Amino acid sequence: MSEAGGRGCGSPVPQRAPWSLVAATAAFCLVSATSVWTAGAEPMSREEKQKLGSQVLEMFDHAYGNYMEHAYPADELMPLTCRGRVRGQEPSRGDVDDALGKFSLTLIDSLDTLVVLNKTKEFEDAVRKVLRDVNLDNDVVVSVFETNIRVLGGLLGGHSLAIMLKEKGEYMQWYNDELLQMAKQLGYKLLPAFNTTSGLPYPRINLKFGIRKPEARTGTETDTCTACAGTLILEFAALSRFTGATIFEEYARKALDFLWEKRQRSSNLVGVTINIHTGDWVRKDSGVGAGIDSYYEYLLKAYVLLGDDSFLERFNTHYDAIMRYISQPPLLLDVHIHKPMLNARTWMDALLAFFPGLQVLKGDIRPAIETHEMLYQVIKKHNFLPEAFTTDFRVHWAQHPLRPEFAESTYFLYKATGDPYYLEVGKTLIENLNKYARVPCGFAAMKDVRTGSHEDRMDSFFLAEMFKYLYLLFADKEDIIFDIEDYIFTTEAHLLPLWLSTTNQSISKKNTTSEYTELDDSNFDWTCPNTQILFPNDPLYAQSIREPLKNVVDKSCPRGIIRVEESFRSGAKPPLRARDFMATNPEHLEILKKMGAASSIDAEDGLRFMQEMIELSSQQQKEQQLPPRAVQIVSHPFFGRVVLTAGPAQFGLDLSKHKETRGFVASSKPYNGCSELTNPEAVMGKIALIQRGQCMFAEKARNIQNAGAIGGIVIDDNEGSSSDTAPLFQMAGDGKDTDDIKIPMLFLFSKEGSIILDAIREYEEVEVLLSDKAKDRDPEMENEEQPSSENDSQNQSGGQISSSSQEVDLVDQESSEENSLDSHPESLSPADTDNAASLSPSEQTSNPTENHETTNLNGECTDLDNQLQEQSETEEDSNPNVSWGKKVQPIDSILADWNEDIEAFEMMEKDEL
């Protein structure tokens, strides 16, 4: 997001003011705001800021250099196996792969980052590579949304800075709008997606064959997400303004107009997914995270870039609804668009981390500080922001694909306040990336923030956004070779010049907003906030907002504590909750009969009761599963940087209750471990590697234990299996007493196991750590490997695994079958002799392990160890009888949410009346 986004400072600006004046006053507003803060703050020294900026440059070199060396011209780098990700040559990851179009995605997405980081020579070389190598006419089905923000936006951002450098006279003197011509070609390839009655685009398109042709393999979809259809206006309008071809801006405006018209009129909220033909809402929950996020962002930024008042009016209308219904400081919780007082879920997703930055652009600083601080506390607990977390800050989805939204908001809060606190936040982000995500061939996404395990993935947005925002956070104005205030950031952090607002204005700017609703004039002040009101003359103002949130994440049940006392005082009879229901209780049966008959409140109670029963049943099934474990390679040259997701065993040493096991690895003979080992001297005091199959897991464990092994790793015999695409795998016992097995046993899929085997072939001595969660790296060994300058980044690649089997030849081949994330094309089919418990991806990320606690549906905290009893399951019994301990809940926990729910339902009933 760009700093340039306001309407004057102190006195109103006429609604039709020249855009140059608007941009100038917008920049002045933020400068004024900053000056208020720095008066009482203790700034970070110039030397430390420069050091951190240099560190960001070195990190970018490490990521970009390894992509160019090991992956280019593939779309993305696979940092664990040091190779490129080529669509059709790797197991399908479902919708995630729709961003890949065989068009060197990471290179295009990184173009303007190179200029921001003052790497102008590298930028010039990169542009030449794009023009020489990139083909946009591939037979590949891609996401319209992702292709627009990453590729079209990347080409336009590259063009914007190429013409800027050419005007400066030193670089790009040969450039003649070639990137713009590629962008125009891509724009025309995306236009057939808009061939719907509503004007909303299809979610996917074939770059070569378009929509609906038999060869296209797409065009049958009926639904799209709100953000997918509403995040086009900046790139499409910029393409129209650059080229004079108005059709692009017209199509993007039509899609935005339709979404605005279809908003829920009483709440002014929009849903997550919509039918592209009928305009009916398919998912009627509403929030500011995944599925909707950038729709709101682009309404405000379209006003900033294009100067069209209707976009600001629409944004303000939506923003008022967000703050009225979704914002529950410091939380942002999804609600139902027709019942906005009713929460739609009890967790938040990581994409909402962009919202504090958008609030800065809006000028609403206080809630931005609150939400940002809450997110920072979650990060301090888990090192990264989980993909989703509950209202009491437990992990809901444990992945973290190195998303940049929190860094984005950190940058904008620092620009708006000048508070050096946000420099310290940025420093923490840098340290965590280097400590937990850095691997020899780049930076790897986190498979599970609880265990610290990695995923063989480095998305292009990591280079497009993360390094850009972190570098700008620590850079002074003189550190950047152009004026960043002259540009606005797209949602992918690509730079578009503000002067586009006065170029090729052939689009009618009819203000249609008032046709749909009667607006509250108080929403539309044409000034940016008075800094004396927004930032009182108290230098500790931001600190006073943050302070109450410092310990909010550490409290087990932060929301329930106060409400228990309030519920006792209210005297209201609480509704029946699913967790308390007893079929033998006559009073409970009577309450069930009343639900839906007596009043609207009873009807709401009945609906919620049924939802709770479904979720409670699902949760109880999840609680029967053990959480994932971690195998961390700690020897040279890895030093703990590579962490592999491992499946647990239902026997042997429990790594969650005992100290981790560390040792060198050795292959057992026989490799299947199904008989007495013939090489006991090789595995004595080491962690034995054994292959799955031909006997029971417990038998393998006993054989390696008898040979003196201190632990065991079972590697899957299904070639190509991976934790990226298969459910978590648990090793069960043999139906006998397994108390004699004292060593820890973990399971690795074939792909993760091959990383260890390749390391043995390369380095012979490989030491690993078996644990419930990845441990901090050895500082002494880290220092030995720490590069002395940014030019040393390539030396890091010396630790990569160089196996000829990992080299992939690029082929122009598209998988004819698009699989969803839930389909798991490489899911294991357990052998007759290996029985195991499997988990779906949604389940395997929903089992928090911190302090062995879990959270029930309403945020009450219970001890996981008290919920689970020892399970003994035979590998041959297909229907095991499992006995689980009953949950015992105190009355305080049962009463935790009653008062708030009753108030919400009463208010909802008043709204209906």
C-alpha cells in the first residue's frame, strides 16, 4: 500500500481538486503525523538501521540468487531440494498451483523489487531475460486473480520503473516499452474471462485457448471469490492509462460495480464467494481476510490512483460496516452478512494482517495499532503468524508460507507514526526468517509453526513483497534512487505511478454510489485526519494503546474471564450448549423441543446448537490424533536449517513429554528392519533408518532397539509420497503390550526421507534431532556459516544437496487433471502389514501442542493430557475399539460465553424488527 492516500491536511480539498495537489497533501499528512511522534521517541541509530537494511539486501540475494541458479526459468524455487517447481512435473497442490503458468513467475514478480533495493544492473539483466525467455502463450490453466496481481502487475511495475530509470539517463537507455507490450498481450489473454452476464470474471483461464473451448479445460466454474473479482482495477486501469486501450479499465470497473450492487443492503457487507452468473452469494460469511481482503484494499487505492470519488464513498460505506460488525478490538472476526451480530467462526486467518496497513491509509490509526499489536504477540509466541488461529490465539491452521502482510502493515504504521517500536518489530521479523526459515537454497515456508518443520516451497510473493517492505522500513529517503511517494503499491506491492490519474482519462466517472444507498455524510470528510487529534501531544500515545495487549496471547482464556462474572450478574438464563447436552436429562430434552418454536432467539439457539454438535464431534475425532513431530538436520552444512515434518508413533518414547533425541543416522541391514540386524555396530548409539513394509512398525522398533539404536526413522516405501500432498501418518502398535519399546520412532514420507538419504550420500555423517518441535540452531555453528557480506550469499549454496536425480528438465507439459488441496493425489495406500491412523490436512493442523493444551469450541482451555488415554491399536484390526477419557469442565468454563451470546441474539432480534 502507498503512503500517498489522503485528501488535504487541516482544510478541505475540493472534490474535483487536481490530483497532483491531492498526492502532495497526502504525502504531507504522513510527514506531519511522523513529526508528532518522533518528538518523544528514542530512535534507532542510523548505523543500526543501515546494518539491518544491509541484512535485508543479503537475504534477498540469498533468495533471488538461488532461484536464478537452481530454478530459473521455472516459476518458483523448491528450496529444500534446490530445484525449480515446474507445473505438471510435481504432484498437484490444487488451487495453489493455479498461480504457476510456466512464465518465470518469480522473476517477473521480483522486477520492481530489484529497483527498490538499488539493484539497477540486476534489474536491467532481469528485464532482458524476461523479454528473451518468457512465453505467455502456454497451454496452462491459471488463476485470473493471481496472474493479474503477480504477472500483469509485475510487468507494469517493471515498466513503471524502467521508464523512470531511462529518464534518469544512466540505465535502460535501450528500453522501448517492451514490458508494456507484454502486459498488453497478457491483458488481452485475460479478457475472455469476463464473458459472463454479470461482468464478473471466471476464476480461471487457459492462456492459450481462453474459456470454454474443449482444449481450454476450464469455463465450467460458477463461483468466484469477492477478492478474485474485485482486485483488478489497479492493474487493468493502469494498463488502459499506459496504452490508451480503455477496454481493460471498463471491464474491471464493471466487475466492481456489480459487487457493490450485490452487497447486503442492510449490513453493507459482502460475502466470500459469489455466483458469477446469477450474482447470488454462495458463502455468506464476511470478514477482512481470505476471499475478501483485497477487494476493500482496491476500492480505497482506486480512489488514490484514479481520483474517482465513488470508490472512496464505497470504501467508507464498507469500512463503517466493518468497524460496526467485524471489528471486535483487537480481533477481526467473520460474521454473517444477513446476521452481522452473529459470528461466523471462532478463528482468524493470516491474510487479515494487511488490514492495519489499510487503516493507516484510511487514517484510522488507533484500531490499526491494536490489531497489529495483537498479531505481533501471536508471532512472538509462534515465531510466525499461523495461517489461522483461534480467538484465544491457539493454532488453527499451522502452515506459514512466508506471507508478507504483517511486514506490510508494520512498514505503514512506522511511516504514519515514526514510532521506533515498529523498527524493532521489523528486526524481529528479520531474525525469525534467518533463524527458522533460511535453508541452504533459499527460504522455506513453514509446514508447521509448532514444530518448525519446513515445506519445499518459496512463493514468488516472498521476493515481490517481503524484502521490499522490510528494506523500505529501515531505509532513509536518500537510500532509494527514486521518490517512493510518487507511486502506489498494488496488493502484490508492485509500483504504479500516481501520474496515471491524469493520463488517458476516457472512462466516464459517473458516481453511481448514491443510486444504491442513502449515505451518511459523516463518512465522507474530504480531509485527512488532523494530526493533533489523531496523534495527541503525548509521545507515549501508541505505547498506551499497545500496553493492554502485551499479555493477551499468553493468557489461556483472555475473552472468557471477564464474561463469566458478567453472566452471573446478568441473571439471564443461558442457552443449552452442545458440550453440556445429556440425552438422559429431561430439562435438556424440553429445551430441544422449544428450539425454533417459541421465538427468534430460540430459533438461533437451535441453529447454533446443531452447528456446535457437528463441530464438537469433528473436534473429538481430531483430539484422538497425535500432533506432528519434527526431524531437524543439525550437522554441517545444515545446522538446523532444514526441518522435516514427521508422523508420530503410538508407542515408544513420547517426544512431547521427554527431552528430544539427537544422534547421527545410519541405515539398518536389512533395510526393512523386519529381522535381527546384521550391522548392529553401525546403528549402535545412532538413529536407525528403516524402510516401511513387510512387517509391523513395533517389530521394526524392537529390532533396532535390540541392536542398540537410540531412535528410529521409518521412511515410506511409496516413491514420491510427500507431506505436502498426503495426510499426516501415524504408526500404530501391534496389538500387544508395547511398553518394552523405549526409543522414539518417527515416520517420514518418501520425499522428506530422500532429503536425509541424499545428505548421507553427499556428506556421509549426518546428525539429526528428533523432537516435538524444532529447536533453536547452535549459535556457534551459525556464526561459522553467517556470511560476512551480502556478496557471500552464494557461498551458502555449498550446503545444498547435489543429486543428479533432483535435476529437472523443463517440458511444456500441463497436467490434464486439476486437483484440489483435499484430493491428495499422492495419498498413501497402507500395505496390509502396515496399519496407521491418517489425518486430513485440515485436521493435522488443528492440534495445538503448546503446553499440551487444546481449546474447545468456545475458547475454554483444557489439558490435552487429561483428555487422552493411552491407545493400543493392532495393525490388523480394521475396527479398533478406542476408549478415550471424558472431558471434565468446570462451571466457569461452561458459563464463559453465555452473556455475550444472549446480548448478540437480542440485538439481532431488534434489528430484524
